[in-house]
Amino acid sequence: MSLSNSQKTKTISPETTVGGLIFNSAGEIFLMKSEKWKGLYCIPGGHVETGETLKEAVRREIKEETNLEVSDLLFHSIQDCIFSHNFHEKKHFIFVDFTCIAITEDVVLNDEGFEHIWMNVHKIKDYPIEPYTLKTIELYLKSNTNSKYIE
């Protein structure tokens, strides 16, 4: 029995992921460099596990990737990431991002990150930030916007 073309090609389905715009007490934002994003700065985040709420997922992902504990999670935005050339493999993500406050400061990156920075959000253009994270931060800076869907 031969396989049809659809059986030979692995279907790529959208994957729901969460991310956290983490702020410290000085109002700086946390970013980390990741090989998954070609060494560009990005926000910590990852997949939502079965049975997990979005807020539970973002807390868990932040803790796993940075060792930071966060509070005051607020929904920020949603955006499509379809086959980004900046990501290390062909994926279709749906990013659901939250803002939050770091309640601990001892950063320990796991193997997904290799460098981190707390930066002034108004200086984002001075750093190599992956485009989806950059759009998320730019929306945050437009505090008067009602739109939470990033195109």
C-alpha cells in the first residue's frame, strides 16, 4: 500500500504559545537572546500544555526559562507568527502575550537562552530584537491603543 501525498507530508498546524513582557521595579523590560531566534533578543515563553490556563503557562515558561517569579499578569496581545525566517524551524505560532512584574531578580537562564538584559523600553531600537517581540513592545508603548491583535 502506497502513501498519498498528504500522508507523506507532515501537516504543520498552528501552535498556541504564551510569552511574558516582564518588567522590574525600575520599569525595565527583560529580554533574552535565543539560538531558536537566530541569537536575537526575545521574550521568554513557550507552548501551552494540555489542561493549563494561559496564565499558568506563562508563569511556568518564565520560571523554566529564567528562574523568575512573576505577578500581576495582564493580557497584552495576540499575533500570528507564520513561518518566520528568524525562527530555527518552520512553525506556525499563535502568540498570546502578557505583561507582568518580576517579584524575584535572580535570573538563571535554561538552555533556551544564552544572554539576558533588563532594558529601557524606549531604547529598543538600539538592540537586535526579533520582529515579533519588537511589535509586541511597540504596541505596549502605544498605551492608548484599543487593538490587541498585532498584524
